[in-house]
Amino acid sequence: MAGLAATLGSGAMTNSMEEVLKAKVILVIGSNTTWNHPVFGSLIKQAVKHHGAKLIVCDPRRIDLVKIADVWLQQRNGSDVALLSGLQHIILREGWEAKQYIQERCEGYDEYRQAIEFYTPEKVEELTGVKAADLEAAARLYATSGVAALYYCMGITQHSHGVDNVKACVNLALITGNLGVEGGGVNPLRGQNNVQGACDMGGLPNVFTGYQPVTNAAAVEKFSKYWNAPLSDKVGLTLTQMIPACGEAIRMLYIMGENPMVSDPNLHHVEESLRKLDFLVVQDIFLTETARLADVVLPGVSFAEKLGTISNTERRVQLSNPALTPRGNVRQDYEIIADLATRFGHTFPRTPAGLFQEIRDLTPSYAGITYDRIRDVGIQWPCPTTEHPGTRFLHAGKFARGLALLTPIAYKPPAEEPDGKYDLVLSTGRIYEHFHTGSMTRRSSILDAVVRTGHVEIHPELASKHGISTGDQVAVATRRGRIVTTALVTERVARGSIFVPFHFAEAAANTLTNDALDPVAKIPEFKVCAARLERVSGCGC
Amino acid sequence: MRLTIDGRSVEAVPGQTVLDAARAAGIYIPALCYHPKTGKAGRCRACVVEVEGMRGLKESCALEAKDGMVVHTATPKVMETRRLVVDLLLAEGHHNCISCQANSSCELQDMVYHLGVERPSFLIESEPTPLDLSSPGIVREADKCIHCGRCVEACQNGVVNEVLAFAYRGSHAKVVCDDDVPMGESTCVQCGECVQVCPVGALVLKQPRDVRIRPHETTATKVTCPYCGVGCQIDLHTKDNRYVFAMAHEGQWEKQPNKGMLCIKGRFGLDFVDSPDRLRTPLIRRDGELQEATWDEALDLVAERLKATKEQHGADSIGFFTSAKVTNEENYALGRFARAVIGTNNIDHCARL
Amino acid sequence: MREELSTAIESIAARYPERRSALLPALHLVQQHSGGFVGAEDLAAIAEVIGVPVSEAYGVQTYYTMFQRKKLGKYHLQVDTNIPAMLAGAEAIVNHLERALGITVGETTADGLFTLSTVECLASCGTCPVIQVNDRYYESMTPERTDALLASLRQGVMPDMPVVAHFHSECGVLMARRGMPNATDIDVYVASGGYRAIDRALEMEPAKVVGEVKASNLRGRGGAGFPAGVKWGFLARGTGKPTYLICNADEGEPGTFKDRQIMQFDPHLLIEGMIISGYAVGAALGFIYIRGEFAWIAEILERAIAQARSRGLLGTNIKGTGFDFDIIVHLGAGAYVCGEETALIESLEGKRGNPRLKPPFPAVVGVYGCPTVVNNVETLASVPFIIEHGAGQFMQFGTANNFGPKIFGISGHVKRPGAYEFPLGTPLARLLEAAGGVDGELKAIIVGGLSVPILTAEEAKGLLMDYDSCLKYGTMLGSGGIMVMNETTSIPKVALRAIRFYAHESCGQCTPCRQGSHTVAMLLERIVAGRGSRVDIDRVLQLCAAIKGTTLCPTGDAFAVPIEAMVTKFRAEFEALVD
């Protein structure tokens, strides 16, 4: 989000999902959409099958969308900046850029233009492994087919230079005039049902609700007054900064509905860190791997037992209703927080509606949304007044930032690259049947029956070199750890690469991953690190 | 604009079909192959009507309503056709409402009941086809298939998973998975869209079957899917405060982010809410073990430690992880707690992970 | 799949505006090169190359009867047992083959040499019985000739066997070159006056060509008799999309073998007709959708098209006028319903031959979503005469509202079954006389292909063979396929054979046709087997009455109407079987 916010002024999906049906060309990069956002994947497939949209897929893996793609660019893991800039180099060389749009709506062009010179197709081929001819074809398709939509996901952000990746996406859309138009945009697909909402609500160390900076005196004053309490104007630590600081700068953690013991990089280190805390509170619905380390565990309720709003990836605020009555001695999560606040002499609203009223009072982009208005169909923020219909796409006519910023970007390799010792590129991610740390999906009888254990995707050539077949037990090792899992021999993964889904705590992919962070967004580099396959004793391979 | 249906003046909007206009006015026209999500098909012939000034029978699902149109939905020829369709469909399959999961939520049953058909005119003996139980979440019963084609259209062109298709022809025509393999061995990704649109009991979910609860016994509540960021709107079907199954919410489906579709996780991955692993009471670590505690014990302890830590090390020595899986209201509440009660901006969540 | 095959499929796909159209050609091709069937692996490979889901490829493969999923014998003997063949003694040939091969229908001999099948009408009604061996026709078969055929096949030789075919051309328009040596050659065609009309046409404005055809009152010869010029006039204009011309050469209506007379013996006549028609309607690409069993006739057409192309009559800038036009011959694969124009279009697009819901009509949304005109072979072959000689000359043939020459196919119990070109409005009696007269005593007659109501001998008296007279006599001219039945014919058996045909051919899309045809077939089976009752006869009639007018395409009526007529008019014969 940092990349989007810096260049456009707003860190959210610029356009609506259904607008994909209006795009003439769709570029998907770093998103295995049909697995991770399957319903949106269907919309992409509809766009291609029924509406004649052209599809460009940029992914190191042969994901399902490749099958229907007009062009597939199989870039090396971590070389996205080069790839995206290479496309821009060709577009500018051919004069396909939206000259008037750039002039009227963007700034920083000259410096940016200079930086792009570096990314000749030949240079890009060297850095990404993508043939110059394919790059040329993709550039032509993207720039000359009409309105173009760009979708990305964690394949773009989970890198040591993820913010640069996002900015490269934005640059591409800007120079072709695809921001602020229906059917276009730069669209990050959110991986969890309320990532957008958690950000909107100020679940970030630098902003209050609606992205009002904690460093802004007026904002601090406004919130301070409303909450009737003094507030800090110092930017806090991110999750990925807090974990290593445990036992030192951080003495106590209060974790609500998160499971860093599976989701975070370099897990051995995570466990070590959490054990160093003076006190750990975990509020969850299951005794997760993280909760097992807690000093106090507070039982909340699941989505099915609560009323409240959730903001989806396209900024749509939707009302979710309670379908079940909580069982056992559990409390609504908002009640737990209110109960704690009481112990400090603060009075918090004890109903979702009461809390939502406060959100509306404090957050201009949510001000016009009421429970009544969204009972049937959600509304997309910004929605400043109760008469406002909501906003399908952002930046129409004017960017939230005023002028959009074209950013010069220098190519940086991944923090860790294969070498003699660790000869393979490891990337991690999700599979279709499971979700995140598996705490929900692995407790679903059908999903658990479909995929019971983790695996490592290995290219047939690599597999035959190691004498590995599907179903064999193999070990994957990195400088940080080693897991034993099951081999899945498939051409989905590139030669020289392996892929491990991270849902499975017993063979946790994040034991292996690199905790190198993006310097701005503090996102860990899950999508590339150096690894090797090892024999498992007694497996015969 | 207005048209006349069975002597009643009925309001219609441009682009609306005669079927939609009639249904909106509360006039029953059976339509077995038409579904708003899969569109007109012309297969079942149940929805035919007669229109003054037009020759022969017209499919009301495919006929655009026009101002001044005069429609008859119950002429002798129309009724004869509906009766024929019902008779033939009953002869073609093995429809047994007594044990059918779709009982009371079956469009063929509705049509038969409306027509007052007591017993079918033709009974054709044929060997029953075995159930296809091979897939993890879906049961296919070919003998109950009425060849409406909704599932095929939905699979090929809605979710575009392209697994279901019609094969063979004439009375041998049937819906197959890939090249006629059991669903569990096919490329099916278990999105369940076929079940969602099936008008009868030919495609049903296993979950209600396993607990012997028919869909019509359940209560549906609209929820937002707890998984990815698409925000699919789901009808969670429950009975006796237990989860039974999930269907995509179809109310105003065109305006919903998921357009009435779901994936395997939204369709089949929600029974964790009834998992025996669910936490049922607060826990406090005593002597190295997590032990059951009362809320007051737990909350007092947390409050006390928060206060002590803040006093000893300052507010910024405390960190909060909020969640991308809880509501906006709860995120807001924890944010307010961290900032206004504790006084730190050390709050974050797993957006990056 | 072998590299060359996928390259070949690629090059086929490149010929079509949309690559999915290559699906049927690809299935034919692979089947030919893979031992007569396309197995699961090959099918998946084809689906991959063309870019269709395996499920849909399988749906297409199993829709068409000519595609095999399993290996058959080296020689696939396919005996036409439809009504004209039945009247000509096909049953005896089947029995003879079963005895000679020691297998029953549907089986393959132990040595893997022969598979025996019965098939629907092969459009050899004038030269029945017919055995199709792989893709080759053996006509005018007798038990003796069948033995000779088997003996030769056992030696590994597909023999040449002469055919006894009768014909006569009274008008000299559509069958003018019949009997002429090498008439399929472009030089013979040109020397006998061919490709002259095209010069005239290209001098005219396209609209004038349409006008001339309109003025001629040429009515569609496929069966419905809709005026061709008027149909052309319905074409959507200014859509920005190309217009396509399709020649319907699916000739599948039992009793019909007229289009074959033109394509097999005078292919350039059709090609010239298509060029002119393409010019008139503004099409740059035409398709000849020809039934799969006619693969060998398709080869004749392909050769003729290549000749025409080499003379600059097809291709770009024809005769320097700037007019571009080319023709693709597209093989069907065994599906009667594909004779219906929207089903044909679906099939041409590489799909199951399911008729479309209308509207929209093909003139607005046809093949590939573009304006399309579909005309029958005989209709298109009439166009050169109209343009060369003028509408007036054309109207010299026939009677008011029923102008022009027409090929009548006469089969069944006549002494000289065959193809006869006479003006519309010719008395039926005159046609029967031309065909050598009825063999025995006339009992009943079907005059327009199997889908029209049967006439008793009494009813047929005085009938003129044109659209209006047929209507007046309670039947239809249809395709002009005349099936003659003498006193030895069992009408219940004819009815049963007829309904089995429709049940076999129903696309299965809509309820009344799919299950209605199946149910009527089961009732008639019971009746003919002597297990039925009078209630069953009434049920057949009730069903037919109810089905009429309810189906998605005309196929429902195509069986409900004739079966109802057979049962009603010959009820006593049916009752005799159940009493």
C-alpha cells in the first residue's frame, strides 16, 4: 500500500472487480488469481472468454491463467521491476504513451524517463530471463489494445523491494493513462477478507482511521479530542519490526486473531522472539500455534457469530450478520476490548453499531455509510455523505495526491540469490484449497480431506535429477531452517525453482523464508530465497 | 411500459423478459432451464406462453416484454405443453421426492404441484444409474437430471471452470465431467456453482446429506466470507445453532462482488465454526500450563500487566497485532485501545504476510 | 499426439475466422490417422491445440455418430437401414452380413477385420441398399455383390463396383451435365456454358443481383420453401462485421438425395452459384457444410474449388472487380439436426449441433456472431441460370408462385428409382411414370422427405409436385424426396423405423423432442412387437398432438406430424397388431 499511497495518494485497489469485464487488456502480475481469489479469477476468465479481453500473465510459475493468456512472461523470481520497466521502455520508445495524460496528470516525468533508459529489452532479458520478443509483444498488447487493467498480489509486494515493484506497476499504468478510468487501474488483490478494513481502521502504526497520519497535528488533535485522551504522534513499529524487538524494545504483545507462528518469516526466530516477551496475550477462536505460547488466551467468536462490517479488496464495506449464537464462555471480540478499556476508566461502545458510529464520525471516507444503506449491497468508499452512492473507481479527473508521481526506480536483485550451496529459488504462497495459516481451512472436514498435508512443487527435470517422484518425502533446506514434506512433481513451477505452500504448521514453509524486509513497507521477502533439496533418510532417494 | 398478462395489466421495464415481468407481478410461470445467472436456454419448454399477434408458442424466458403486449400463460395449448413437459421429465428420470434432498426446494416438484399432476402418464422402465459420490463435496444423481443445462452453462461460462458439459445426444444426452469421468476424478475444483443453480436434486451438497438436514429445514443468514479479499456474500444455512451448509447469496447478485459465485473455501470451508477445537473459555498460564480461568481473572490479569508494563517500560514497549479477519468495528476498537488507552502507535496486522 | 498432426490442425485452424471451427476437421483428421478412433489422450491433445475444454471436446465428439471413441474393425461396414433402404431390402443385406461375418450388428469380427453397424439415411435412396465401408459408398447392393465386396476386402482391396443409377433431366438446368463425361472438370463446365453467369453478375450492382433473384421467386429448396431473395434481404447491414454465406449441403432428410446430384456430378454449378450469391450478399467467405458421410463428394468439391481458384474465379480481386470470395468445404460428422440452419452454424463453429433459440435469426446473428445467409445446394445452383437468362426465363418453369426446375429423388417401390429434374408443379403421376412406374400397387407415398405427412394412394391422386399443391393435399413438398410404398409395406414398421430415426437424431436439448421421440419410439416398439394395446395407439396420437409446435426447432414437428399421419391414416393396421 505504501507504493500506491506515495504515488497516487491512496493505498487501495483503484477500480472495482466487475470492471475487469470492461477492460480490453488485463495484466496479471504476481497473482495466482484462480487459486487465491478464485471468484475474481472467474471474472477474469469471463472477460477473456466472453468479452474478448487480452490477457498478459507475468508469473514465474505456469499458473492456471497462463492457459488462456495471450502472452505469458515467465520472469525470474524477484525481477519484476526490470520486467515492468522493460515494458515501459518499449512503450516510450514506440511513442505509445499517453502524452497528454502524462502532461496533465503526472509529475516527475523527466527523471523517470531517464531511469527507464536503462531497461532495454536486451538488458531486461538478461535480468528477467524473458525473451525480448515476448516483452515487445506484451508491451504492444498492453499499450495499444485500449483500456488496460493491472492486477497484482503478494507476488509483487512480498519482496525486499516490494514498494519498488508497486511503483513500477503504477508507472506503467500512468504512462498509458490507465488510472482514473473505468475498466483500468492498478489493483492490489487483498489476501484476507478484511485487510482493507484493518488498514482503513488504522490498524497500522502510522495512521488513524481513513489514513489520517499520526504525525499530523490536526489529526492527532481531532482523535485526541474525540477519544478524550492524549495521543502519541510518533509512528509505531510494524509487525515485522515488533517481532525481532521482542524482549527488548517490546515487552508485551497483545495479539488479536493473528498467528505469526505460522504466517511470519523465519519461524525459528519468531518463536525465539515471542518467548522473550514479558507477557503475551492472544485473543483468538482456536488455540493456534501462537496462542500456545501465550500467558493469557481470550476466546473470541468467529465470523459466523458476529455482526459488523468488513471492507473487501475493492473498498466495498459490507455488513456481515450473525448466523450462530456463540457457545461456551466466550465473548464478542469488541466486548473483550470494551471490558479491558473499562478497567482503564475508558468507556467504549459495546455494540458494533455504536463503534461504527464512531468510525463514521472520525473517517470522512466512511461518513456516508450506514448499516441501513448496506444491509443488502455494500458501498465502496469514499462515501462522504449519506446521499453519496460510493466510488467505483478512484482518481477520476484528479488523483488523491493531486498529481500522480512517476518514480524512477533502480533495479535491485532479491536479498538472497541461489548459489553453489543453496542452488534453488524457493517461493512460498497459497494453494486453492487452503488459506493462510490453515487455522480455519484445516479444521474444515472437506478441505482437509482434499488436501491433508503440505508439499513442495518440483519441476520434472529437477525431480528426475534427484530421482524424486510425486509422493516422495523430501527435505527443503535454507540458511534458516529445514522442513520435510511431500514432493509434487509438476511443470507448474519453473526449472530451478521450487514452491512450498505455507498453510501447514507441521512442515511450515516459513521456517525457511527470509525475513529480509522491504525498507519502506516492511514486507518480508516470501517470494524468493535460496534453498536446496535434501535427502530424507530412509526415503531411498 | 405496461403489458397485459392473463388479463392483468403488468408493469415492465425495458429489457425485461415476459417471464421476469410475470414473476414480478406474482404470476407463476414455471421455468426449469432459465435461471437469472445462466440466462435463457429454451431447453425445458416449460415457460412457453401465447402472445396475441404472434404465431405459436413463445419462450417467455427469451421474449422481451414490449409495451402493449398481450400475453396468455394458461391457454389450453400452454397447459397441454406444461403437462407434456412434466410427463416426459417424470418418465425420463427416477424422481423420488420422499428421499430427495431437494424435497421442498425443487423447481420440478413445484411445477408438478402447480399443475396438479397426481401421477405421470408414462412409466418407462429403465435401470437406475448409480450415484456419483466420488467428489468431496457434491453428490451427482444423473437420474434426477432434467437436462436443463444450467450447471453446464454455469460451469462453462459463469465460473469458467469448464468441467461440466453435455455429451451424447437424444435420450442418451447427459451431463459429464471432462471426458465422462466421475466428478472426483475430474478437473472439477469444487466451487459448487452447479449445485447452486441446479433446479432439482441432481446436484446436491454432501454436507446437509451427511447430517440428514434438508435445505428447506435451515435458516439462511447473509455473511461475508472469512477468506480472501473478494468479500463474497454467502448465505450461511444453519439449524439448531449448528452450521449445515453454505450457498452464495443470490439477492441482488449482479451487484454483489461475487456475482453469486463461490470457491471451494467459501462453499465448503466454513464448518470450522463448529470445530470441537473452538476455545470455550479464557485460559491463563499457571505453572507453565494454560489453565481455564474466569473472564474477570483473565481480563484483570491482562489489565494489570498492561498497566505494569506501561509504567515500567513506557507505552511503546507494548505492541498490538490487530487482525485482517475481524470486523472494522473490532479493528477500530483495538486501535482506539492501543492509542487512546495505552498511548502507543505500535499497532499493525498481517497485511504484509 | 504426433507433431505433424498438431501442425496440420494448426493450419486448419488458421483457415477459419475462429479456430474452434477446426474441432470437427481435427477429429476427422486424427481419427483417420489413428486407426479409426480418437481416444482419450488424442482428444485431450486436440482440445489443447484448438483451445477448447476437454469436456466440450468430448461433448462434441460424442454428439456426432461418425466419431469413434474406441477402435473398430479395419473395415467399418455401415448399412443404411432407413426407410428408402428398408423398402429396397436393406434388412436382407444386414442379415446376410451377420451370417457371412458371424457377428451381430454392433460387433467386430474376432480377426479385427470387420465391424458391422446399421446407420441412418446415407442419401443413397435411389441406389439402395448401400453399405458405407469406412468413408466409401457401395451402392445398389445385393447379397451377391455383398459377398464380392467382402471377398475383396478380405484381400485388403477396396474394390470399385459399378452403380446402377437412373436419372432424367427434363429442364436441363440443374442436371444439364448429368451423363456428360468429366463433367466435374472446369474445362467441361466452361465448354458447356459454365461460368458465364458470373460475368453478368459482376457487371451488375450486388443489389441488382439480389433483385433478380427476388424477381425469379426462387424458393428455398431445402424444405421450407422460403423465397431466397427475400431471405437475402433480411441480412443485417452496416454492422461492421463480415457477412458469411453458407451452403447447406447436409442432405440428411431420409428420402432425399438431390443435392448430391449437383455436387457429385456438376460441382462447378454450385461453386458458380455461390460466387454470385456471395457477391450479391456481400460475403467474402462462403462455407459448404456437407454431411460427413459425403467426404468423398467433398473431395470432388475441393478439386473443383482448387480449379476455380487457379482460374481466378475464387480468391482475391475476382476478374479484376475487387471482389474477394473464397469457399471452405466443411465436413459434418453424422447429425441430421445439423440440416437445421442454426444447428449447422453451431456445428460449423465446432460445437454440438444444437439448434439455437430464435430470434435472433442467422441473418442478424449467424456464424461467429455475424450476419449469415444459409441456402440449400439446389437453391444456390439455381442462381447462375437466373442471372444468365433472367428471372423471366426461370419462371418459364413451373406454376405461379412455384417457379423453376426441381430435382425430385424417387425411391422405394418404383421400377427406376433415381433423380429426376422436372419443373415444379409436375403431376406426381408424371414423375412416377418417369421413374418407371410403381412396382406393384401403390399403397402410400411420402412426397417431401420423411418429415411430411404420408398420403394414401387415394389422397395422392391428382397431386402436383409444388409447394402449394402439396399443402392443399395435406402434405408438404419439403425436399422433394419421394418414397413410394406398395401393398407389401407395413406402415407400423415404417412408423417405427421413422421414429427410431428421429429418436436417434434428436439433439437432446429440449424436453418434448428428446424424451417425446424416445417415448413414442418405445410405444411403437411395443405395438409392432404385438405387446401393445389400443391405449398405446391413443398415447402415440396424444403425444404427437401435444409435441407439435412445442419444440425449440422444427425437429419435434418433423416426427410428430408424420407419425400422427401414419397412425391416423392406417390406424386399422396398427390396431391389427395389438388386438
